[in-house]
Amino acid sequence: MRFMLCCLSLAGVLALGASVHAQSVESDQPSVEDRAAAYHAFIVGRSQEGAGDIDAAVASYTRAAELDPTASDIWAELAGLYARRSDTELAIEAANAALEREPDNLEAHRILGLVYAARAGARGGGDEADLDRAIEHLERARKPLSPDPALYLTLGRLYLTTENADKAIEVLNDVIDAQPQFAEALALLAQAHEVLGQWDEASAVYERAVLVGPRRARYRRQLATALVNAGQPERAIEVLRDLVEFRPDDAAGWYVLSDLELQLRHPTEAEAAVRRVIELEPEALRGPYLLTRILGAQSRYQELVDVLGPIVERAAIANVDPRQVASLLQRLAAAHEQLGDHDAAIQVLSSARDLSPSDLGVQAQLAQAYIEAGRYDEADDVVDQAKRQRPDNLALSRLEARALSARGAVGDAVAVLEGALRKHQEQPVAHVALANLYSEHDRIDEAVRVLRDAEMQFPGDPQIVFQLGAVFERGQRFTEAEGAFRRVLERNPEDAQTLNYLGYMMADRGERLDESVELIRRALELDPDNGSYLDSLGWAYYKQDALDLAEPVLRRAGDQLLRNSVVQDHLADLLFKMERYAEAVTVWERALAGDRDGVDVSGIERKLGDARARLRR
């Protein structure tokens, strides 16, 4: 009999139990002798399970169920046995058999809840029905006076998965009250507060998790993130610095530290941290990707090229995800563009397109590079190919119009953007693009009309109001321009772009220079390494005749924006005024070799000739 029983399937066992159960109901409860024998078989099964003889344990539990078919605990024990050896379906069947006999059997509900949770994959979501079943059974298995840590932790995770953070906080607080040193429950409780945007509470709970689990680097990283969101970035920096001192090989800690240092505009510290990431993960791409952001923020484009080129080559050989390699190639191409090497940028972007042929960002950047290089037919080809996949894409229409405008087909360019505006009335950028094209070709009144209409449609949109100010400035309607810029700053006093534009407009006209300097300084406080803002401040100082103040910031701007002819012209004007003619000649030559955008080329040539003449005297 024992051999036959241990070879039965659970379905057979359940059928046998149901039959005996039915007979028992008809003949009343089992006898005292049968109950005693059932208890003995149950104890034997426990012993066999402890010894690892699972088949024998199954047979003993089944024998116990046969002798006392009313005993739900026997089926619950059998369910637990199957769950522990990961026989999910058998565990579910046995637990349901226990509940048929006793609907409130806590152990059966516990087993069903944990099994359904595991099957659903509670950490990452899963089958919705399994999630609902898991929550239902675990809720019925709760023991508020003596919480089961595993049960409560799982239920907390399930609540978070199903976006019930309030319930998660309630159940996790129960288990933490019973076990204050339960670090994993503390970390999960902090996550629940994060979901509700309760960053101060999350930070406080992560602090407790770090105290009880000081060696777990993950808790410190999570604490730092919560502190940043709670408005305590400097405290977050302290936490991360302590972490990497304690765990110097924790690449993730160094990475989070570098990213935060960059956000706080500590470029030197950010670079040191990310270079440590690259040392620890020489084959990974997240370190190089962050390094490109750090170098790019400081306009260190040649260094970016020098660093990124070999890394991209290694990534391609290592068979990294092509989309990740394409993303790095886009950054490399942007650095080449900033250095004025359009051919190199085009070559790099062509490789990126080969790796990710449907990527709109790559396609747009490649078309842009062709336009910058004056290769308009090739730009058209890229845009045409991309538009076959996305015929109504606004970004592609803007690129098409830009290529047409650059080759002198202004009417065709206007027609493209007017058509795009009819299709994309709901997008502010469509209005801005058409207005900008009008203003570039001195059609100021038409640009103003488009933006006024857009402002009616999108009241208070800062992008539209800013562009309206820029159009007025381009049309030399300076009072109206200032009014538009002031309206932007009323809504957002920390709009760095507007602060700089207004300050530069004043400086360029030699008006209210003290206020001009103050506005530009405020922009630089928000974006300290922005080369355009540095140029604006230097130019304002130049207009004040504060040449000693102008020189360092104009040099920084000039070193960053080597291809920007306006910036180089400003620096050369300063050097000429300081009677440093040889340097002025070099910089004006650089201005003429640059983008020539927004400068009087003949005026620069005259100034260059004057400087050369002074050198010959």
C-alpha cells in the first residue's frame, strides 16, 4: 500500500481523499482510533520530510488524510511540502483541498498567496489574475498580533506592484513594529513613500535601513536618491562619498555620485568619479556615456573625441547592443560638429544609421550634418528616406525646410512649414518654426502674426513668448522685445536663456550696462559653463570698458566656441583694443574660418586688415 500511495499523482490522491471525505460525511466523524492513526501518520510524514524522503512524506500525509478526511491541516502541510520543492500546481491543488475542508485555514491561504505571488513575479509584475489571487489569500492569512515577515514583505511588494502604496505602508509598518531591524522591510517601506512622493519620509526610513544594514550599498544609493528628491543634494553627496570610501569598488555608487556631482555643477568631481566607473567597468558603456555629458557640458569637444573614439570601436567589436553604440556615435558626431569637422561627423553618423536604420534621431542629425556641410542633395535624400516611414513627422518637415532655405529656395521652405503648421496646429513648435523662418528672411510682420496667433492658442507658453521677443529683436523693435522677455521672466525668473538674451541685447546696444551684467550673471549662476553666456558677460564688460574683467570670460568663451564667428569677433575686438594686434589677427582669422553666422564678414575683413597694418608699423 505504501508503494502504491507514494506513486499516486496528486490528482489521484485528491480523488481518493474526496471519496473518503464523502464516505465519512455519510458515516459521521472518524473514530478516535482513526484520528489517532491519522495523527501518527502525520507525525511520521513530518519526520520523513525532514529527512528529505519526499515521496514517503507524501504517502504518509495522504494516509493521514485517508484516516481523517476532515483534517484540513494535513492538506495544508502537503501544500507546503510541494511549495518548498517548487511543485506549483500540486501545491495549489493541495492548498485548495485544505480550504474545501476549512475555508479559513491560515496556512493554506499563506501557501496559496506565496505561490501565486511567486508565479506572478511580484517584483516585476506578471499575470494580473495571479496578482489578485496572491493579494486575496495573503490578506486572509495575515496575523496582526504576530506578523509573518515573509508573508508581510511579499504582500507589501504586491501592493506596490498594483499601485496601492498606502496599503503597502500599513502592512510594512506592522512587520517593522514587530521586527525593527528588518532592513529589507525598511527599504520596501521607503519605496512606498517614494511612490507617494513623500521624500522626507522615504529618506528617514532609508536612514534606518542603512543603520541596520550598513554593508548593503544599495540602501545608501537609494538614500542618496531620496535625499536629492527631498531637496537635500549636498547631504546626498555626503552619503555617496561615504559609500565609495567604504566600498571603493562599487561602480554603481561611483556612477550615481558622478551623475549627482554633474547635476550640482561640480564638473571636476563628476569627472573624477566617472573615470573611476570606467576603470571598474572597462567594457560597459554607462561610464563613457556619462563622461561625454561631463565633457560636453564644458565644451571640451576635442577631449570628447579623443576619449569616445576608441571606446566606440571597442564596443562595436564587443558586439554591444547596436542602439547603444549608435547613441554614443551621435555624441561623437556632435563633438566633431562643434569642432567644425563636418566630414567626420557625417562619417560617424552614417555608421550610426547603419547600426540603427530606423532611429529618427540619427536620421535627423545626419541630415543636419549634411546641411551644415552644404551638401543639400544628400540632406534631401536622408529626409526623403525618413519621411517614407514617417510622412507627417514635424521634425523632418523642419529639416526639409532648412535645407531648402539654405540653398536659397525660401518660397519652397515656407510652403513646407506652412503645410506642416496646418497638420500640427496643436504643437507650439510648429508655430515657432514657421515664425523663425519668416524672421530669418526679414518677414518680421508675418513672424509676429504667427506668434501672436500661437499665443492666443497657447496662452503663456514660454517658448512662444521667448521666440516673439527674439523676432522683435531681430526686427530691431527693441522695446517690444524687452517686453516679451520680461513677460517670460515674470513667469520664471530663473529662465537662463531669457536672462542671457535680454542681458546681451542691452549690452550690444550699450544700454543699462550694470543691469545687463546682472542679468547675464544670473544666467551663468544657472549654467556656469555655457560658452554663449560667457561671451555675453565678456561683451557687457567690454562695453563697460572693464577690459580686465572682459578678457578671462571672453577667452573661456572663445576656447569653447571655436567655430562661432560672433564669439571670436568679440574676443578679437577686445584684443585689438588692448593693442595686442598679433593675437587679434589670429582670432579674426579664426572668425572668418568659422560659421560666419550673424557677423559682418566685410567688417571683420576690414578690422583684420587694420590689425595687420598696425603690426607692420
